[in-house]
Amino acid sequence: MSIDWKQYELQEGFYDELISSPGNPRVPARQLANYLSSLNEDEIQSIKQASESTIRDMGVSFTVYSEGENIDRAWPFDIIPRVISSQQWEKTSAGLRQRLQALNMFIDDLYHDQKIIKDGIIPEFILKQSKNYRPECEGVNPRFGVWAHICGTDLVRDGDGQFYVLEDNLRVPSGVSYMLENRSIMKRVLPEVFEKVNIAPVGDYPEALFNMLASLSPRPGDSPVVAVLTPGIFNSAYFEHAFLAQRMGAELVEGSDLVVGKDDCVYMKTIGGLERVDVIYRRIDDMFLDPEVFHPDSVLGVPGLMRAWRKGKVALANAPGAGVADDKVVYAYVPQIIKYYLGEEPLIPNVETYLCYEDKQREYVLANLDKLVVKPANESGGYGMLVGPHSTKKEREQFADLIKANPRNYIAQPTLALSTAPTLVGRSKVEPRHLDLRPFILQGESSYVTTGGLTRVAMKKGSLVVNSSQGGGSKDTWIVDTSAGKA
Amino acid sequence: MLSKVAERIYWAARYLERVESTARMLAIYDTLLFDLPRQLNFGWYNLIEINSLEESFNERYTVQDERNVVKFLIGDESNPSSVISSLKAIRENIRTTRDVIPGDTWELVNELSQYVQENMNQGINRRNRHEFLDQIIRACQQIIGLWQVSMPRDKAWEMLKLGQNLERADMTTRNLDAAVAAIIQVEDDEYAVNSHQTIWGNLLRSLNADQPYRRAMRSSVKGELVSRFLQTDTQFPRSLSFCLEDMATAAKALPRSEKVISDIHRLNQTVTKGAEDTGPGPELRDVLNDLQISLQYLHFTISRTWFLNDQEAESLAVAQ
């Protein structure tokens, strides 16, 4: 049996990325859909198997740490790509740049004059109570005034087909290596489609990342020494840290490989002695960066690193303290932030957000817990959430208590009709599964947006949770130019 | 190159060499069994003493028999030098250096670990032991061959050569020691002369040194010559002098290597002198023991020179 798009069961009220109505693929996905329906069951299976063995051969894995042991799991991957037209992507990409630019101006303002608070746009207590505001960073001037150099912004499409920003990850966003690996897998298993369709390449990310990092060097002109700082093999994103270091030709270091000298410069221990490091792409959280300033018992960080950074002897990306804007309450203000600093309307809207510290909004949230998604302001990875429509009465009562006890720490959003895309289920059946999209945005001297991003898909029927730590998978993301066909 | 990466590669190479040499050492004793007169009370426990593992062996076993010795040297995870522990150590070291060591190493090491685990009983029982040990040796050679043809001759390569040769030199002293220990045991036996021949011949064969020996020494198998060959031959890759020279070459390509190189040369002189002065009797065992200690010191020098520990790095950092 082959794939019959007429049999594809579109879900009422949800936007499907590939299929507009039974049997009708959207324009950018037309050639892909036709190709897929030309395959018989065995061919589909052999593509599926080829993708799995490619994943094993390339060693794409994410690590789950449980019961004292590391388990490398193969990366769960669906062979049917998600397709977006290049016209739509151009607009989205401009919106992402706009957003990061404004967020960086906001962070820089917070650590200097705090004009936005003085002007009454943002209430002061938001800053006072923020878990991610670092007084240690006040008055520091990172190059180009940029604090969040690498941002992973989660986009979702609601029932109306419009992209919304769900959250901005400004601390240590991960997933970009999977975006790159997904493309390599697709090239190997669906080469025929690449011949026919104008799919924009994604492979320039490591180069763009390296150039951005190099531009931050405190010793411009020289060829800078760039290092990726990882917490080590036990971290779930270790694969990505190693991958990016390798692709950029940067050193992959752990805290114990680095030392700060009397001259406040950062050095790495090499077989030739100590060698100065100019730029550190750190993949460990603020609180573990420097035991002299933050957690004193952190063994992941480097004593003296903050001192070196404050004196401008080393660049850190993202800068410490950048996470202050990665807060779901600050998120609710991003439209105002964009207007305040850039005088522009946001190009990509936010998801409607209720702030629990405001009395009226909290009352609404408490009365509608069964319809809303409640999130803590400072967690990531899908932990500590309440998904109203899927919750039990007991869970709702628990959250009601949590919200009342600490309203500042919670926001709520309507349950989104997260868009779907056809996903292979069983041998040759396709069913809609919910997904989101995480593009990565870089900002240094100039800015850059990945072509598409990482599409994460909830592999379980009906599930809205796409995080890989919670059983999600991924798809390749194609930005397709439909204006000119390939000859 | 980061000190830590250098250290991991060095250890990965050492452990791989240890796996192969351990298998070879067991093979010596295994084949000896076939050739020596049955009335000889032949001591497998020698292998434990030779590897200085008496303490941990006796913690674990009360009976010092063939079965326990073989089990301890191959499949016992409480023995840090066993084949299975060494393979685990290789995995841990290359997991984090996959960008420097050819990627296929990872799969080959995993396969070998799996093979050893699944076929452990074949090694313990005499019937299939030869084939089992042979498979281990072959798998090691496959990995070494992979490195040989696919690694750029950069600093990672030199680190790998240092680890490989240091361990190889150490294991050659131990293999030689194993033979001498066996000789001493058969000393007063009426079959002694024939048995000596058998033991030395087996030692050579298990190190693939049979033909190279004959070509270099132009002589039948004689204890004195075998001992000298394995210590000072300049062309055979498992001889001590060869390993040391290879290490000196590797060290020259690395920064700050003066002390390591002079230590290597001094040790090589000791080897030559010892081989000239000492015959293949009991006193050779002391010489070999001293050499093992010197090799351990050489390791410390290497470690201090290139694997900066916190204290050394700290003192350099203060100087900046």
C-alpha cells in the first residue's frame, strides 16, 4: 500500500503544513507529496531503514542520564520533511532579527541605565524578582552592545496558519546540530527530491557561528582562539557541543581545561603549555560559570572567568546575564520592548499571555485552568508545565495553589491549535502529528537567521509536547522556492 | 592540542596495547601446555605475579588455578588491567576524543568488548581458548591498522605512539619475565633442556618474533640470544630498544620534549647494558623489574610534561 493523500485524516481546526484539504498538497510541498505517493510500501520502509542506519553511522545521538548511567539514544527522526515557502520564510526571518535586536537593546539597557523601567514601560519589580538578572553584570560593555549572541526562538503555527513566537531561548539553546544532521540524512535517503525541488541549503550555520564568535574577540586582527565550553560527556547536549566545535575548528574544552592568569586572561592547558583563549562559546549556565562569583562548589566552571570577562580580556557568548530576557514574564512585554527601542511594530506576534501577578488576569487564569497552558516563568525543556485540557482535577488544584503562592512565577497561555504535518506511522501510513519550529538567530556585528530551523514533532498521537527529553522527534525543514522550478 | 585530549589518546593507545599483550601472554602459557611434559607442575599463577596483581587476585580468589587466572586476566572487571576493564577504559577515553581518533575506532572497540563478553567461557575453557585469544589479537591489530592508515601524522599521532610504545615495552619485559619464570620452574627437571627450547620458542612465536629472531641472530633458539633480541634489537617493533627509539622520535615532534627525550636515551643505555651483563637466569627477573619501574618513571615525566595537572597549570598561570 502506498501513501494516498486523499486518505490523510486532517484534523478539524488545525493547520496542516503540507496538506491543505484531503488530496491537495500545498504548493511548496506538491512535488514532495507526489513523490512520496509514488512509492510503494517496501520503498518507504527502505527509506525509513536507510535513515535509521544513517543516524547510527553518523553517531547522532542525544544522551539521557538515568540511574547513574549514560544512555545514548538514537535521534528519533521522521522521514517526511516539513515544508515552508521561501516567501513566508523571508518575512519570518526579518521578524526574528527584529526581535533579537530589540531584546539585546533591552538587556544592555537593564545592565546600564534601565531607561525602560524609568519610562514606566516595564514594572520595576519584574527585574527585582527575576531569577536571571545578574547584578554582577551591571556596567559591563560587551562588544557591539550584544549580550545574547545566539538565540533559539520557538515558533508555532496556530489554527489560522500564522506563526507566533512561543518563547525565546537566550541562555544555552540547543538543537542546531540536529537541524544540520537532519538535512544530511535527508540528502542521503531522498536524493531524488533534491533534484526536482529548490530546497535552500542550511549548511552555512557553523561558518556563520564561527564568524560571529570571532568578531567578538578582544584581540581583533589576530586569528582568534575560539573554544566551546561544555559541561562534559554527561550533558544531554554533549553531542552538539562536540559537533559544533568540530565543524568550526574550535577547541572543545571543559572548565578544568581552562585557567585564568594573574593578567586576567583566560588560558587553556595544552601540550605546549598555556595558550590564550579569546572567545568562549559557553554551553553551561550562568550559575556554574565561575565558582568565585556564582555557585562556589561548581566544578564545571573556571575560577576567575567573570573577572576576565568584565575586564574585556575574553568574550563570552552568550554573555552572562543575558538570560534576564529569557523569562516568560519578560516575554509578555516583548511587543512593547520592540516598540520602545526600535519604534517598530513586531513582525511576528506573541502568543496571548496572561500574567498571573496581575489580579484580573490571575482570576481569569484560575477560573480557566482547564483551557490554558500554565508555565513557570523560568523553566525550560517543558518541565513543570500544566497542559489544561490534558490535566486531572488534582493537577489543576495543585497548580492553583502554586499560582496563588507565587503569582510572579507563572504565566498562562491559551492552548494553541499547534499545526500538524504528515508523519510516518507504522509501515506506510501517514497521520498528522503536532510540531513546532526552532530557528536559530545569531547577532554579533551583523545578524543571521538559519534557513528554517529545527522542526520538533510530538510523535505520540494527539500530544503537544515536542521536547526530545519528553519523547519528541524531529523532521527536516525545507524552505522551498516556488518561483522558479529546477530545470 | 589540549592536554586532556593528549592524555586521553595516550591512554587509549596504552590500553589497546595492554589488551593485545595480555592476550599474547595468555597464548604463551596456553601453547606451552601442549608442548611441555605432563608431569611438570606448571604455574599459571606466574602470570599474576608477573603483572604485579597478586593482591587484587587474592582478594578475589582463593584457588590459584588456571581457570581463575584466565578469568581474572580477561573477564574480571575488578582487575583494572583485565582485557574487559582495558576495553572499557579505551571506550571512555575515545568517547571524548572522537574528533581526533578515526570514528570507526569507536565501533571496532564496541564490537570487541561485545565479543569478549559474549565468548568469555571460550577463553576460560581450554578447548576454544586459542581461537578466542586469536580473535582478540586480530581485533586489536585491526584497530592499530586503522590508525596507521587513516590518522594524520599530527600531535595526536605522536601521543598515540608514545602510549603504544611505552605499554608495548612494558609488556615485552613482562612477557620475557613470564618465560624466565617458567624456565626457573622446570629447572631441576630431567626434561629441562628440551623444555627450555620449548619455552623460548613459544615466547618468540607468541610475539610474532620467530622469523625476525632467526634473521637477526642467525641462530637456533637460545635463551641468551632471545633475551638479548627482545631487549636490544633495533629493527623488531616489540623490542625494548625499538620501542624507546620510536618514543624518542615521537617526542621530538612535540613541544617541550627535552627532558622526555633525555630520559628515554638514558633508559635505552640501561637496557643495552643490562642485556649485555645479564644472562637469561633468575637475575634477569630483577633487571626486568627495574626496567618496569624506569618505564613507570618515564610515564611520570611524560605526564608532567604534557598533561598539565591543576597544580602545574596554576603555577604557569601565576607567571602570566
